Amino acid sequence: MHKIQEELLRVAQTKNLGQHTLREIGSFINEKSPQKVKHHLLQLQKKGLIKIDKVRGLIKKTKQEWETMSGNGKLLTIPILGAVNAGPAQIFAETNIEGFLKISSSLLMPARIRERRLFALKVVGPSMNRAKIDGKRIEDGDYVIVDVDDKNVKNGDIVLSIIDGMANIKKFHFDKENNYVVLMSESTKEFPPIYIHENDNFMINGKVVQVIKKPRFK
């Protein structure tokens, strides 16, 4: 998601932006161009993340943005943020919402549902097809559910990482002796590890907490 859109959503949590001019809204997020503010407000509305009511002068954040429902077997609506590589980091980490994945809350631990930000990514590539989450392998065409708030990862966790703006799923390992992060594949094919120095353009963007398997029809 564009940085301006993130800032607009943050401000919309506490302010009714419909009561302010575009220039005033821009001042809340340090953006001088009213046209840019207008453009990103419209983009947020297209994604269903805010509601603009010109008649009543309301611009409000909707509950759809990152929020999930409570448990008890209800359906969750989780935003799909594009595709992610389970191979070399070659696919850009696109953060525009492409749709919504509806899954049963029973597929996730209750602690993952309450007050957590979850999103889905479609897996491209075979480099994690031997890794398992809750007994299910991460294979090409599956969806993975990422907990964006869970960045306190430990060795052996499957993480979503961003390297130079490219997204990939790998097993995390911190090599204390050599002071670098190793991102490893678990695959039926051979993929070399990725070695990350602390000064590299790298971040952990969440932990993979569930796999939604691609339907298989016989």
C-alpha cells in the first residue's frame, strides 16, 4: 500500500476527513499536493477501505481494512495482497489489494484472529514445497496467511521477507557466529540460501501462520 494511503488510513481512525479540505488533510500527513490527497482517497475508496459520503460530509475508515471477525466458526474476510515468491526473490511485493479471501475462523488460532492484522498472498514457485504449516505444505498456487503483527521471529519460523522491494517466503535462521540472517528454502529442488547483512535493504514483514491449499479436482 502506498505510504500516503497508509497515513490517510491512520488519520481516518481518529478524524472525520470529510470535515476538512484536501489541503487540510494533506497537512495532517505532510503532503502538500491536494491532488495527490484526492487521488489516494479515491484509491482507498475503490479498495473498500474508506467510505466517502459527499452528501453528509463523511469520510470514514471501514471495518474491512485489515480487520477480522471473532471466532466461533464465522467467515473471515482477509485481503489478498498479490503474489509472493517461494523461490528466488523475483516478484515485487505489491501491496494493492487484489481481492478478499473468505475462510473459516476455525482454520486459525483464536489468538491470531483477535486484534491481529492478517493478509493473504498467493504462492508462486516450488522452493517451500516441503515446508509445512499446521501439517500443510506450502506449494505453488496455494495461499498463505501472514500475521503482519508477528515479527518476533525465531529460528525455524516461516516468514515473509522483503528484499530490495521483492517479496519471498523462506525459513528464517539467524547465524550468531557470523552475524547475518540466512533465508532457507525447503524444497524438492535445490535452491541456494539467501544471506542477509544487517545493512541490507531487508525487513521481516510478518510470519506465515496458515496455508490455504489450492483446490484439487479429480
